Amino acid sequence: GKSDQTVLSPNTLEYGEWASDVITSLGFEQIICMGGSFGGGVLAKLMCVSPEKISKAILVVPSGLCNASTIKIILSMGIPMVAYILTKKEKWLEKAIVPMAIHKEYIDKDTLDMVRTTFKYAKVKAGMPSNIKISDIKNYKAPTLLFAGEKDILFPGEKVIERAKKIIPNLEAHLLKNCGHMYFFSEESSQYVSSKIIDFLSD
């Protein structure tokens, strides 16, 4: 790509500054933005840095609003991940994924292959974008659609929505019942999210 090969800090607003630069470099003054998981945290930082560049925003199981404690994530996912890296046993790979999928039967061969390949070939960033401060997002007013998983181990749904309502004034929030971070494994939830996004963008 054309971006500088620089590792940005997830604990500052650098990701928002980068996203703002990208929008400007592409020749846009204002756009509709959508971000999920890590990308949701990047979008949250952009809301703080350049709120005027966002006409509408869609956040799907996002980081950056109310992240779970690091200790909880390490205990539930980190230990199985390390065990898999050391032993290469499939049972540990499955145990590392289940907390995000909620139900073991959701984890199919394609998902296992994807995660296995990621472990083998990619350098995954450990730190998610940190929670934004209310003082940083005070100028953000754009219509925002938010989806959070009720059983999301990374970004607990009820807490995410509770905090979002306090800091985002023009908000439409939806709690995905019985869904983990990988909400898309549920066809019903996927269709629900898609329909709500279409309605939101049609207004």
C-alpha cells in the first residue's frame, strides 16, 4: 500500500489520525464509515480526530468503547493459544476459538483453517485500540449504528452499549442476543445485522 510502514499505537489517537489522512488522500471530504472489531476501534478513534469527515458510522462488535479486561482474555483465549503454538494439537486451537464463537458446532473446517493459517503466517497485533475518552469524542454528532454481542468475550455487549449511549449522542444500538464476537456464525444474527444496516443507510 501507500501508507508508511509504521506501527501505530493502539493506546493513542494515531489510528484515527491515519484514517483521517487516508480519507483526505482519497479525495473525500466526508464519507460513510463502517468498522468491525479492531476496525471498529479505528473508526472510534476517527470519530475523535475528525468527526466532520463522517456522515454516518456503523460499528459492529467494536473495540474502543468498552474493552474486556486483558486478564480475562488471557485466561480464556491466551492460554489455549499458547498451548496450540507449543503443541500444535487441534484441541487447543478449538479451545482458543470457542470463547469467540460461543458454540463449538459453529467452528467449521474453514474457520479452523483460517485461524491455523493466521497463527502460522501472520504477526497478529496483541493490543486492541484502547477505549476512547469522552473528552476526545465530544464534537462527534453523526448518526451512528452500533451492534454488540451479548456474550462477546472481547467487547461485552451490554457494557459496550451502556457506554456508547453516554458518549455518542445520535446513536441506534442493538444487542445481539446469545451472540459472541463471531456473531456471523448465526445466520439469524447475520441477516438481522444486514437488514438494520440497509435501513440505516436508506434513511
